Amino acid sequence: MIDFTSTRLLDELQNLRLLPVVAEEGSFAGAARRLNCAASVIMRSIESLEQAIGQSLLERHAAGVRLSSAGELVRARAVRIEAEIDLAAELFQSAERVSPSLHTLRHVLGNGARQRLVLELVRQGSARAAADGLGMTQPGISMALGRLERTLGAPLFERTRRGLRPSDQCVSLLKHINRIEAELRALCDELDSAAGDIAGTVVLGLLTVARLHLVPAAVIQVRRAHPRVKIRTMTLPFDRMLSALADGRIDLVVGVAGSAIEESGLRVTVLGGDELGIFLRSGHPLLAGPCPSLGQLSHADWIMPRREALSRRLIESCFAAADMAVPEAAVESTDTEFIRQLVLCSDMLAFASPQQFAFELRNGSVARLPIPLGGTARETALLERNEALPSPAVSLIRAAICEQADIWAGQPEL
């Protein structure tokens, strides 16, 4: 198992950026000529990177150097990081009326210490707390931030009574810094996996339906075969979930696809679909006679999804298409366990996905009223960044989720 972290690699970022140049030139001397510096400087930089990683990245021979297998992994990620730095510099320069040259911006944004400074200030919200995290003094943090802002020609933080608040320029840069950190996390996992069984941490963003059956089954499948793969889940508001996916803080998102996803530029893999229904406990008085119409249920005690949820918008569209008023909600919630308990223990009716009551529908404790809700069909999808290069652990989880989706699709309809 590796004994370094993405934070340690961030400290080596400037050295890591040299590796593709050395590989292309085939020698330290060639890289030195290209970069207009001493070959000994480049050699020491690569040796520092190798010591941090604990593996040899270059094979030395009489004609020069060539990449080792570990070096190939590092080079691939270094090239992607360089492209992210270039993009960040170009976008920053185009957004600012007065800014330094692209060369200066690339140098500043490609400095791991400066990236760590920005990340820690954003996470901590104050120079004092960031100083503790970085092992610096508060005046040292303030001076370093001041120098960085003067070099960039733009403020990165607004000083408020409650602490530091990221400026628009900082938020823009932060997206690229997070993506660079994601590349370094993936590199750590790749190097660890190359030494034995696949390893690494996968960050999953889960929307309501994904938490029920699909993703848990996929996680169990992967963990049984690859116990060194670890999972972290995040549950955020929809827009923040997509933002975290776009900047690399989340590897994969599983949930219900909607128009916002289609317009986000993300890679979308449809896993399946369902149609919303009306659910009630077995033994409910409404099951004793003929099935009522939707209009006859207008005064029932309804459990409705929250107003910002896609399923709520689908329900409202369904009623609008039928020229009917949307019933008043007695309870608004997207908490699956809470909704399940309300249905099982009361005469409330719930607009919900059949997946939320899969177990209860099979054991007969919950029933679905045979009332069609036109226009409420939804697709469950797997979301990824288009340009992402997944680590081995992420690829494993992705494949398992797709496999479990196929298994789920083959089961009898609820």
C-alpha cells in the first residue's frame, strides 16, 4: 500500500510537471536545453518526486532515460494536469482586464504550495485556521496571500467580519484546483493498484433513488472482490451535486436524470427508469372498495416530494395535463425512511417511486393504487465528467453499478 497522499503530491506539483518534458526529450540534458535551466536542477527535481512516490519513474541507460511503468502512470496524469493549468490561465486572463502574462499565470497556478494555500483558506474561512492546517503563522499566511493576489492582479478573498469569503475570481480558479487535486488522488490510486489488488477511494454522489438498491448492491459486489476499494458518499442539493461532479470532488453521481442534467455537458448513462405511483398501506380503507379516481383523492392526506424535487414537478405537470388542481400536501419530504414509516403507520397516501417501496410491495405490506400518472416517467442515470479519466477503483464501481442496473431491469415490475 502506498504511504503518500494527494496532498504530498501537490507539494511535488512543480517537479511532477517536469516529467513529461524529460520523457519527451529522452534525457536530462535535453530537458534542460528545452527549459533553459541546468540538467542538475531537473535531475534533483525528478529524484525528489521519486522519493515522494517511493518508486523509480525513469529507467537510466546509456542513451538517456525512459519511463518506467510507474513513470507512465505519472506522465499521463501530469499531461492532464498541465492542460488544466493552461485552461485555468487562459480563462483567468480572458476574464480580467488587467492580468499578468500567460507564462506568469501558468507558473503561479502550477505551484502546489499556492494551490494548497487557496484550498486551505477556502476550507477554513480564516487565515488563523488555515495557518494551523498549513503549519504556518497567521502573518505568514496573510503575506503569502497578499503576494499571490498582487501577482494575479485580482483579489481572491473578500475580508469580512466573519472571515474570508472567496471572490468570483477565486471561485473560478478553485474549480481548476479541485480538478488538479482529483487528478492527483486518481494517480495515488493508480500507483497503489499497480502494486497489487485494485485500491482507492471512490466518492459517490447519491440522489434519493440511487440510495435504495442499485448502489448498495454495487458497493457490496465490489467490496467482496476488492476489499482495498473504499467508498465515500455525498448527499447534496442537486445543483451543488452537479457542481462537485464537474470540478472533480465527486467521481460519479447516480440519480434521476432531468433537463438540468441534459444541459450540463456531463456524460449520461441511462440505467433504467420507472413511473411515479400512489402508495398506501395494506389494509387501507381505500383498498376495500372500487379504485377511486385521481380527482376523488383530492382531499386525502398526501405525502408529496419537496417543491424543488424533479418528482414534484412531474406530479404538478400530471395534474395540470388533467386540468386538475394539485392536492395540498400534508407532508413534504424526500426522506425515504420517513415516508415509508408514514405510509406503513397511517392512512396517508404517498406520491413516490416504486423503488422506494420495493421490499414492502413484495411482502404485501404496501400496495400501489392502479391509477396511472401520465407524464411521470423518469430515468435513473449514471453521471460522469466527459473529460474525466477514471481511476481503476472508479472504473470498478462504475461497471458494478451498470451490472446491477441490468439485474434490476430483469426483475418483475413492481
